[in-house]
Amino acid sequence: MPSQNRNWTYSQPAALLLLAPFDILTSLAMDIYLPVVPMMPEALGTSATVVQLTLSLYMLILGAGQMLFGPLSDRIGRRPVLLGGALVFALSSLLLAASSSAGAFVALRLFQAAGASATLVATFATVRDVYGEKPEGVVIYSLLGAILSFVPAFGPVAGAIIADHSGWRAIFLLLGGLMFAAIINALRGWHETRPKASSNTRIDPLVILNNADFWIYTTGFSAAMGAFFVFFSTAPRVLIDHAGFSGLAFSLSFATAAAVMIISAHFAGRFVARRGTAGSLARGMGLLLAGALLLGIGEVFLAPSFVSFVLPMWIIAVGITLTTAVTANGALAAFGETAGTAVALYFCIESLVVGCVGTLFVLFAGGDTAWPLAGYCALMGTITLLGLRAIRLRG
């Protein structure tokens, strides 16, 4: 069906300047606040349990809210959902900076998460509307996927620096101010892209959930995002506690994985053009399996080090880039008129898989070793490849 994206004629850098701030800020708000969590009970006159609740509820609403805002964006459009969500996020962030009671703080974090959920689903639905059939969409998808992966790694560092210099309230002032800047930019340039027919299309999530391609590519996306989540969760214990890295050495080593993802994103378009969507996903999963094998070898035969832990992650990072470059298009290809709902399901399933499966590996496979990362990549990579093979045989 025709869409309303004739005015979306931006160059790739201009499009990223418009899209990326919403992707960055919704992810950043989860993690930039972590360094000040220990001081918040005293600041708000409450218990540590209540403060912990503000973290858990943010993640819960961020995921669950998409099931409301995804279908809503199919009905009324991406632009109003994006701008409305961004405004709620920005205002609640500024009010969080001014709050002094636990009740208000918890409530405002819920509003902040709801706004983040709306902007995230509207952003990716817009990308699907505009770039679903265009080659430059590969680079945009892979860069946005890289942002979702590595922002949580740098968020706590930024939060600690800001809090040390200006106090915890400055963290929320920064989030609110940056979101207002993104809104101003979007007011001028974010045109509506929702397909014209989608407002009259019956939205049935079961149609999406009964689609085999949706599940295979969503599983691949979960494999990629979860790999970085497990790496993020285990790297401090492996590199600092066992390999003896200093804080600076750890940060620089960790940053190299993010750098590999960003660099490889610039080559992803040409690779996907040669190998196709399914071929790129298969090779991305192959790189996850190769990285898992090297991690296992390093764990058995080498002491914890940059070579045994970080270098295999470079291979996995390239696999993550190739995977995230194609999984959104692969999962959402059949749902142009209901892309908002499909995006919501795509992210919700990914969040559940990463949160549950990834956490189980960290808890039970030795969180201070390479085994959780190796195990997660091996399991999820294998499941995805088996699913791809089943689709090919069926076809």
C-alpha cells in the first residue's frame, strides 16, 4: 500500500540525525541512572527496595507499553505517537530532577518509561515505512541496533561523571533537555510515514505471531541483542576481577567491541546486497557460533585476558551487526500496514528472551567466566539457523 513518505528524502546522515536521538535517549534513561541508585533512598527518604522498583518498572513499561503504542501508531500515525511520547518523556525527566518524594519519583519514572516506549516503537515503525525496501535501510537498522546494544555500556559511566560534578538531578535535567532538542528537530523534519490504508486495517496480533519469518528473524534479533547483554553482564567480573584490568583498561577494552560494531555497520549494506536477508542472518549467526567456540577454547586453555575474552567478542560483534542489519526487515516484511504492531511484538519478544534466557545463563553458567556468553551465543545461534533451514526446506 502507498505510504506518506514522499517528503522523507533525507540523506543517510540527515536521517540518522533525526532518528538516532530518540533511540539513544530511550535506552540511555535505563542505565545512566544506575550510579546514583545507592544515594537515592536517602535523597528521597525511602527504602532501597522502592528505588530498585524505579529500575524494574522502567524496563517493564518500556516493553509492555509498546503493545499499546504500536497499534496506536498504526491507527493515528507515527508522528503524533513519537512527538507525544517524546514530550511526556521530556517533561517527566525535568520533573524527576525537581522531585523530592518517593511517590512522585516512582510515578514520574512510569511516565518517563511510557514516553520512551512510544518514541521507540514510532521510530522503528517509521524506519520500516521508509526504508523497508531501500538498500540504505541496512545501515540505518544496523546502526540503530548497535546503539541499543552499546548505549547501556556507556550510560553508567556518563551518569557517574555527571553525578560527581553536578549531582543526581543533573542526570534527569540532561535527559529532558536533550529530548526537547530532539523534539524541536522532529517538529521541523519528521513527516508522517504511516501507510494510508493502515488506519482502516484490522489489527490482529495473531496474524503476526503465526508468521514463521517473523519468529525466525525475531529470534535472530534476540540472539544478537542478548549476546551484547551477556557480554555487558559478565565483562567486569572477567576482565577486572580475574584478568586484573584497571577501570580505564576495562573501559577501553569494552569500547573496542562497540567500535567494531560501528565500523562494520558501514560495510553491512554491501554485504547484504550480495548475500541477501536470509544469507546475512545465517552468516551473522555463524559468527556468533565461531565466537562462542573461541570463547570456549580460551576458557579451557588460556587465562582470562583481552585475547581470550575480548577478541572473540569482536567476531561476535560483527555477527551482531550483520544480524541487526536484516532482522527488522525480515521480521516485519509482511506487515507494512500494521508495522507499529509488528514492531511492538518484535521488541517485546526480544526483551523477554534477552531478559530471561540471558539472565539464566549469567546466573547458572558462571557469571565470572566466558561460559555464559559462549553458551548463549551457541544456543540462540543454533536455534536461529535451524529455523532458517526449516523455512528453506518448507519453501
